[in-house]
Amino acid sequence: MSLTTRPSNFREKVFFRKLRSQVDGNSKVEHGLTQIRGIGRRFAQAIVLIAEINPDMRIGAIPEKDLNRIEEIVLDPVTNGIPAWMVNRKNDLVTGENLHIIGNKLELSVKRDIDRMKRIRSYKGVRHHLGLKVRGQKTKSTGRHGLVVGVMRKKLKSQK
């Protein structure tokens, strides 16, 4: 007999069909939701609070109707009670709506935004294009890459 007893409806992996994501069933609900790209800790806490799920439960032991409720909240968070300031795509350029993008769509939208900044030659776009720091970090001593010139000079001096 195993040391851990699991409920009969416990699942090792939980697959959210609408979200196209797979989550470890052994993790707690909030931590399991963060395994989906685009959902962070605070957003996961808000989902659990609105769906009225016990945060101490394992995600593999949640009934199917609660999993469907989680999917509904993630797909349309603003109409399901999550505040608009919490979504990751406020006032989308194309639709003008407050959206929460997850999965591969998130990666594509970020890439599209960076390409747009490069195309219109904004400051951030130029920094992205040159491979430099974008958000105001210092560049004198950190973020260096490529050939190190100082070491080459020492080698040249030692050869003479």
C-alpha cells in the first residue's frame, strides 16, 4: 500500500482543452495555474478567489465543473469579475478591448509589438534592434557581450 492516498478522481496531469495547456496534477491550484504561460501568481490568486475554489486543494483533485469555471475565467477575465487593470493586454491596439492573452498568442503578440516598435523607429525599437538594454538599465559595466578587448591587449603585450 502506498503512503499517499489519493482520491479516486485524482489525475496526474490536468489538461485544459480550451487553454491548450497541461498542468501538473500534484501541485496546488494557484501554483498549477502559474504553469500556464501568461498567468502569474497574482492572476492565479484572483482566479481562485473568483471561482471560489479552496487554494489548498491539489489541481488534480478538482472536479470537472470547477476546471471548466477556471477556463471560463481565464478566457474572459473582465466579464467574470477580474478587474481590468489586472489583465496583460489593456486597450489592445487592434480591438481596443482589455484582453488577457495566454500561451503561444502571448509570445506572438510580444514579438509583433517589438517588430512594430522597430518599424516605427521608436526609442525602444531602436534599442531592441541594436541589442541594447531597453528599460533604462546601466550599460557601462553590465550586459556586455561579444569579444572582450582587454584580454586581447594583454595577449598582444605578452607576445612582444
